[in-house]
Amino acid sequence: MSSLRDSAPLLDAYLSYFERARTPFTIPGHKQRAWRLDHDLGAVVDSDTPLYGGLDEIKLTNQTLRKAETLAATLWGADYARFSTGGSTHANQAIVLALGKPGDKVALSRTAHRSILSALVLAGLEPIWLTPEIDDVTGVPIGIPVAEFEKVIEQKPIALLLTEPGYLGTLSDLSALIKSAHSHSIPVIVDAAWGAHFGFSQATPRHCLQLGADALITSIHKTLPGYSASALLLAQGKLLNLDRIEQSFETTHTTSPAGAPLASIDGCRALLQSRGPQLVADMVSHVDAFKAQVQKNFELPIFLNPSDFEPGRFDPAKIVLRVNQIGASGIEIEKALQEKFIRVEMADRDTIVFLATIADSAEDFRYLADALTEILELHSGPVRESATSLSWSVVPTVGISMREAYFAQTEIISAHQAVGRISADLIAPYPPGVAVVAPGEILTAEILDGLAVTKAAGVRIAYATDSSLSSYRVVIN
């Protein structure tokens, strides 16, 4: 029986490196011999080798990376593929930098990840915000309506940037959005960080390139068994300049990429190619069984399910627990799970997100179901109405451009003085890292009160100069 390495050149190169005795006089400085200096340090770094002089010769004589990227482009049906060791953050920045020149406008979902907003600052592009539709029953964002995009076309955006699937697993009507954008020769770029498993089984929605999108960015380390910060950028050349994407990718990437993340991307590609349909279908089946096992103990629906949305508009592998339906606190549930050494992806007052991947077994889900059911029964209380998280509900008021705010003179003022001032910070609950306020936007009473309530509930507030929120960094008028 063949192994993955037989069809994964980077994975094979990584394993082959450690199968031969070497005496390196190159970086990295640990030289796979840090164990000589300290056992614990060696346990961390001695399995590391770089691309240059590790997975390939220093002069990249064997073009091992290029071979692996070509295989990925073929599997996903793309003209172009690059492997990143800087996560989807790096890939997002690379694609945004390649789109246009400072001052050009792009249409994008307000649910975009922080990395997209940072990329806009770097590139000098101006956002045209698109507000997602909110589901009345569950309070979650269910994507960007086509009409929301079409009403901004007269502003001549040079691209449409979407986040699909969203953090809570919902999807826009991608086919309709892509068709609308392409009718105006506008390329569609999709941050699919949470959707690396899409497109390889009938159990999940198709990935966006299969629907006609022009670029797909995804995190291999989220729903696939990739190394931390491993990501994949895929693009089509009809409406995008692939040479410029290559230039932007290299401009923003490290010149010393680690070998393990690269090898893991190649290995995950080979895994999807050889066993993807069965592995993804099994994951969805495990999730379905887990939800059913927990749900049978409660009268009201406590999970988001594909049946809550239009066909193909929800990731069936996503586990979103609506703790408001049993009157519990997501923060308290998270603490109780941690006492059982179970960690969750995200928890706030009303919602807990559990991340399922193809590496989870049926036994893992049974253990989680038993522990979770016991905890939920202990913490149940009066049912609360579904509320929309601050990250999904804020409609921004722009004072100045993000780039202007980023480079402006700023000052720190107390929270009670901040209403009506222009924020110099991007501030977001984390996870998911979706901005409540971006640089250049006006701090309103709704935003300040909402952030304070969110923090008081136990949610981490990220990226603010003062994470206590007793003060804010604002632009000097």
C-alpha cells in the first residue's frame, strides 16, 4: 500500500531530510542538535528544517515547492497556487496588495477578518462595506445579499472580497454574487479560511473556485490536519494579474519559510486527493451523530443546523451551540469544559463554537457529548431570546480612511470622552477577530457600551491599545 509521501513531494522531502546523516553549516542555528544543549529545547526545535537547504537545495535546484504547488493548483482547479507559512493572514495581504493602487475601492463584507482590514491599510485601498443579512430566528449573519452588492457597483469597486464560510458556518449565495460581479468584470476573492474541507465530498458545499470565484484563500491548519499557520492561496488568471499576485506574495512572505508547515500543506493535499470524499463524509457524519446525542436531552433546538438555512448555505461540519436556548452562559460552560480538559474554539454569553476536523474520531465526539450534556444540564436556566453579536451587527460610520487614521497623530482619552471621536485602533472580540470598529471609524455610544458589555461577559477584546477599555486611542482632531 502506498503512503502519502509517494504522491507528496514536499512531505517526502521533509521526511527524507531526517533519514540521512548530515553536518549542516547553514541556518537554522539549532542544526537539529539543540538536544546537545538542552533536552527540552531540542524537543521543540530539532524536528525543524527549512525550505532552503532542507526540503530543497539552497538554490532550489529540485523545485520541490513548485512541484507541490502545481499539484495543489490542479486539485483545486486553479491557474495558480502558493503555499504560505504565514497563515491566511499573509495570503489575504498578498492578494489585496495585488488588486490595485492606493485610492481604489473594493467592496467587502463587514464580517471580514482583521487581516483583510490590515491589508487595506497596507495597500491604501478604500473599503465599501457590505452589511450581512441577519437571520431573525438565530441572530446569526447569513451572508451578503446580491442586492447589497449591486447597490455599490456605481462606486466602481475593483474587486469583491467575501468571507465564506463565515465564522459561524453560514454562506452567502455565492453563485449569484459571483455571477453579478463577473457581469461587471469585477473579480471575486474569497477568504475561505474556515472552509478548506469544502468541495471534496457531496456532504459539504462546493468550494468557491468550483462556483467560479477568482481567488480562494484557506487555512490548512483549521479544518484540515495541517501545521499551525499553514495556508493556501489559489487564483485564476482571467480577471486577476497572476504575476502581480506572485510579486505581492513574495513581498509579504518570510524569506526563511519553515519546512514543516509546507510539508503539511502538501500532505493534506495528497490526503484530500486520495481519501478526501470518505474523510469529509465521515467528519460530517460524526458531527451529525454528536448533535443528535446532545440534542435529545433538550426540548428547544440548541445547535445551528443546515436545515435552518437555505440549501448549501451552511457548513454541516460546523458545531455552533446556542446556549441561550437553555438559559446558560457560554463563558461558564467553557470554564466547566476546561476543567475536563476540553477546549472550545470560541465562547461568548450566547454561543459556543466547537471545531470539528477530519482528525476527530467517533470516540472523541462521544466523549464530548457525554461531558457537554452533563454540564449543560447543570447550568440550565431561563431561556433567553437570540441576540446578534456586536461583531455582526455594527454598521460603521466612517470619519476618515483607515490609512489616514493609521498614520495620524493620536491621543489616549478616557472611555467617557470617546463618544463621537475617530478610532485609531481596530478593536475586535477574539475570536473571531471581526472588527467592531476599524481605524478611521467613529466611536459611538452603541459601540462603546457593546464592547464594555462583551468584555464584562468574559470575552477577550483584542487589538485595542488599552485592552481594559477604560481608555481609547483616537485621532487628534
